[in-house]
Amino acid sequence: MTIAPVTPTLEFLSRGEVMVAPPRVIGTTPAGERRIVDILGGSFDGPALRGEVLAGGADWQLVQPGGAGQLHARYTCARTTARCCTSRTPACATVRRTSSRR
């Protein structure tokens, strides 16, 4: 029996805007600078999902000297259907480093 591979597809769900606090620099390690960026709130809107991003989440970051960053955001969303959902979003990005500790 031969099983044909399935071609994955993408579907646009929503676009979000999130307000964040200034980064809190935790300290420098051999792996890079550790920071936490608190999520203050926000919203998302699209054909499949609508609602608000609740305050209380954060983005934990590890920023290497060249600016490459590993990000791990965790936050809660309240959908317009009155159901809440939590989200964990790992990412890699170029991150602007802070010049002083907060």
C-alpha cells in the first residue's frame, strides 16, 4: 500500500497588536543577556479569531551579543466567544539590546 504525502496549507486566522513594558534585564550569562518583557494587553482581529490579549503574560528572551534572540512568549487571550485560551509562542528574532540594566 502506498500512502500519498499530504501537502500542508496555511490559513490566515487573525492579526494582533500587543502593548509591552520596557525590557527588564535579568543579567548576562555565557549564553547571552536574559530579559523579561511584560505583556500589558492588546487585541487580535481576523476572519477566524477575535478578542483581547489579557495583561499578565510575558516574553522571556535570551539575546546574544550580535542581537540574535530566542523568544518564549506566554500569554492569555479572551476570545469574543467568551472562551479564554493560552498561547505559547517560541520564536527567533533580531532583538534590539538595552544599554543599561533596569
